[in-house]
Amino acid sequence: MQKTHIIKKVLPGSIAGELEIQAGDRLLSINGTEIEDIFDYQFLVQDTYIEVLVEKPDGEQWLLEVDKEADEDLGIEFESGLMDEYRHCHNKCVFCFIDQMPPGMRESLYFKDDDSRLSFLQGNYVTLTNMSDHDVERICRYHLSPINISFQAMNPELRCRMLNNRFAGEALKKVDVLNRAGIRMNGQIVLCKGLNDGEELKYSIERLMEYLPNLESVSVVPVGLSKYREGLYPLEPFDGEEAAQVIDLIETYQRQCYQRYGVHFVHASDEWYLLAGRELPEAERYDGYPQLENGVGMLRLLTDEFQDAMRDYRDRGLLPDRERRGAVSLATGQLAYPYIRGMAEEIRRECPGMDISVYEVKNYFFGENITVSGLLTGQDIQAQLQGKKLGDRLLLPENVLRSGERVFLDDMTLEQLERALQVPINIVKSSGCEFLKAILDV
């Protein structure tokens, strides 16, 4: 049976719109090739001449000839971003954060994806255990890059234990196939004390260096441990001394990689430096920030952008030189708090009339070991800011909300939090320049 894909939306002014393709039509094929999923679609629409077969709701089929620019999209959105069902993860990783979620949350938060197609669309990290040989062949044939891979350990037996999947070690052979095909990759290691740290981490880094330059970067992040771990594998958090040892090991390999390949390759996430009480690396050591989504260099980039914006505002005379009326407050997670507070203090020094309050919000919902702002809930923010001096408006980082929505992780809405705290809330993009603009209200 031929696979068809229902068109959800046609973008105004697009090629599809000009061809009178409409929402509700079905895409049957491109250039006579049946579309399995987003892999096929994105590859086939890159040609400058394509033949698109669509079926109207009444069953009439249209064969449309399209002349266009290379890589120009048709302007079609489908009911599913993957043009297929999402693939569920079959691993039972000892470090999985979804297994550490409390009961009673919305169903979508308990879904574990391990779909290589989401790696290209959204930057998700995949373990390769759910990737078939057919998937690997199509990635190589279409030369889809980059793919983000959760390695965890390069010791096959250890990887099987950590992922609780007897095929997890064998899945590493797919990296060899991708590497031979010249597919660009990024890697991640979730570090668990007593499992894949120490000598195992050394071994993993050295093995992963063999995939340079196609493997462009590897991040090492500490395992996130919530308070809901009853019955799960006994993992413990790293302390400051252990974090310093991890940093020392990673920085040793950074020097080796930079000397041999001109890139630092392996990166410690920001949490390691804060836990060890060390200064963040300089911007150059992050190789253009390929691992920002994993919290690698996020604070360095934020502070550097802020400093650049401050210099620009100062040079252009945009900083207020007179006393301002009103007050503003900021709230963030424990990880970013020292840096946000430092930036607020610099603004106060430059603009003495500004009244800025900065609050650290602890994560009581998941447990105090969770320090990133992206896992804060509306109820924690409300409870810890209730009765505090919040001024005329409260600023919150955009990652406290679900992507594209005005809802927190615990389903509290932004409007509900505003009513509870009796203050307007502004959501600030994760940029040092946007942070400064939001405080100065420009």
C-alpha cells in the first residue's frame, strides 16, 4: 500500500501556494519516488526540477512540474514533522531523566524518543540502538548531516550495562559506517560516577578522537539526578573535587586535540566549572560553540555578549545617565544565578539610578541537585518569589517555558504566574544583548 502524507499547511507566497496545493491534499511522490519520511522529502526537494504528485480530497491526482532554485523549499508543512510516527526509545538507561519524573505530569513528558530523524530536525541526541541498517544507508546516501550521538561509553560491554540494552555495544559499529561516508557528527557523554568516569572516560575520549574530523565535538555533562530515584540504579552526584578532576582530564585532551587537529574537540559543560569553583574557559576554547544546547559555553557566550552590548551602549551614549523611575526584578536557576547577578551589578554601577533585584530559584520540584533554569517549574518560581520585591516587571529566561508556548513544565501558565505574583512578566531570549535590552527596557 502506497504511503501518503497529509498536508497540514501551505505557506503564503510559497511554490506550493502558487501551484494551488492546499491543506488536506496528500503528497504521494516526488520524481516518482514514494516518500517514506522526512529523510526522503528533504533530499528529493533539493533538485532544481522536480515532479510532485499530489492527491486532492476527491481522489483526483495532480502531477505538478516545478522549476526552482536548488534547496528552495516547496512551503509545505505536514501533520507530523517527521512525516511518520515517532520512534520510542527501547533502552532503560541508568541515567535517564524521564525515569526520574514524578507521577501525574502530562503524558508527553514521559515519552522517550530515540529517533535519528529528530537529530537532524531538532538536534536531539540518539543512541543508535533504534537505528536500522536501512536508516544508516539512507543517511549515507542522502549525506544528511550532522547527526548527534549519545555515546556514553566506547567500551561496548559498559555501554550495554549503562543503556540496559544488549545491542548497545554493537550499535557503535554504525559510527564506523557514518564516518566512512563522511557524515558530520557531534557526540555526548553523560558522566555517571563510578561507571564511565576516570579510566573509562579516558578510553572513550581517545577512541572518539579517531573519528576526527567527521566527529566535530564531544560534550561531557554530569548526570542529572532528581529526587525521584526510588528503585533506580544507585547514582551519586559529583562533588567539587571530582568535578575538578573531570575538568583537568578534559583540558589535557583539549590541548592534545588542538595541537594535532586545530580544534579542542572535547568540552566540559558549564556545570563542571561551577561545581569545581573554577573560571569558565575563554571563548576561543569552545570552537564556535557547537554544543550550546548541552550547556557547553552557554554562560561564557552570555557574559561575552553582555559585555559587547555594554561597550556598544556605552560608546553610543545609550546607557541612562539620570535616575530612572521604577524597578525590575530577575529570577533564574542556581547555575546561572552568579552570572546574572554579576551582570546586574555591572548595570547598577554604570546606571546608579537603576533598581534591579536578582533572585535565585531553587528546584524543589525535582530536587536541589537540578540547577538549570530550563527545569524550573511555575510553582517553584511562585513559592520563592511570593512576597519579594519584584518591582514593575519580572524578567524570566525563555527556557523556563515549553518551546513556542506560554506554559511551564508543571503546566502552570505564564498568565497564572503573573496573577499569583501580581506583576507583569517579560520573557527574555538567551542572549547577553537581549538581557541588557530587557533590563533597560529599550
